[in-house]
Amino acid sequence: MEAKSALFRLFLNVPRPSPQQVEKFRGIPTGNICDAMDRFGAMNYQIQALDRSVHLCGPAITVRTRPCDNLIIYKALEIAQPGDVLVITCHEYQTGSTVGDIVVKIAARKGIAGMVCDGLCRDASGIRATGLPVFVRGTSPSSPFKDGPGEINGPIACGGVPVHPGDLIVGDEDGVVVIPTREVERTAERLLAVQAKEARMLQDVEAGVIIPPALVAELEARGVEVVE
């Protein structure tokens, strides 16, 4: 008898950053993190938080699902650990939703840190009521099927950015940033210099400086033609 092929594939080994590493990014603006990563790592601007006041931070559990289907997401909810972030690609399906308030309520009950999806959601008010950070492209009242196939903890692309399981995901009102696992410590170190530079620039603004000295030098080096 021919063996039945599996519709779903699940990888359990996730190299998560340490809790101490995660804490270094909690509450940090995504803009500062992008600066510390040489302007890389930001997902497509259309992927935004339903509630713009939230801040998301945690290691990725990656989910790949067929467009107009979310059955594999329930398995991801089962195996995810508290503090994880579900990062879901539905291949940018935007004719109907991929997640709704039931899925998000399960995630909140499990202690999952949040969800990111390159598609749409529905039940927006119910999702906001959970308080869980959810980042999507938009909303649609149409619901998905539950058939499969799907994969958990394989490499995916979401919002134009590669995401691997365990990568650190940070999101706020500006969008979502992905920090590869191998870059977490280096980015945390570079972030200190970025924050110090921004603090100095803000002090200059408060002191009445119009153009920072470094930018004055750049303008002079490139030349400014003045036309009366």
C-alpha cells in the first residue's frame, strides 16, 4: 500500500536568542534598530500594527501557509512558546483574511508575544481588544479555508525580508524589523552608538542648532551653489 504523503511539515529546533538579548530591544524604536543594521531589515511599509500604540519584540516562529488557508497556523499556536512571535507568509494573499480574532485570542492565551502576517486579518475590533500586537497589510471580512498544506519553522520571506526561525522580530508604529539571529548581539552593540548620536542631535536641536555640524561639513564638501 502506498504511503500517504504529509501535507504539513514542522521543524522543532528553533535557535532562539537568549531572554537577556531580547530585553535589549524591548521598547526600542524600530528606526533606531534599522540604523544599527545599516538601514536593512525593515519589512514592507504596508505591514502595519492594527493598534499603532503597541510594541512587539520576540523570536520568530515562521509559518508558511497556502493563500486563503490557515489550518497550519493552529499547529504553530500549539508548538509556540510564550514570548514567541508568529511570522506568517500567505504569499501576500489579499483577497481575504488569513487570521481573525479567534486565532489571536488563542495566541494571547498562550502568552505568545504577537503576530506578523503579509496578508490580511478580519475581526479587527476583537483583535484590538486582546491587546496582542498584530501586524498585517489590512483587513477583509472574508475568512480562509482550513485545508493545508503548510510548513512551520522553515525559511520564509515576509514583507520582502528573509525570516528564519529564531530571528528577533521588533515592531512598533513605524513597522516591523527583522534581526537575524547571528546579528542580534552585534546590532545591540551598534544600537548604543545610534542612541547616543540621536541624543546628541536632540540636544543640539534644543540648543537652537539648525544644521548639525557633521551635516554642515558634508554640505561644504559637496558644494552648495547659491543663486540670488
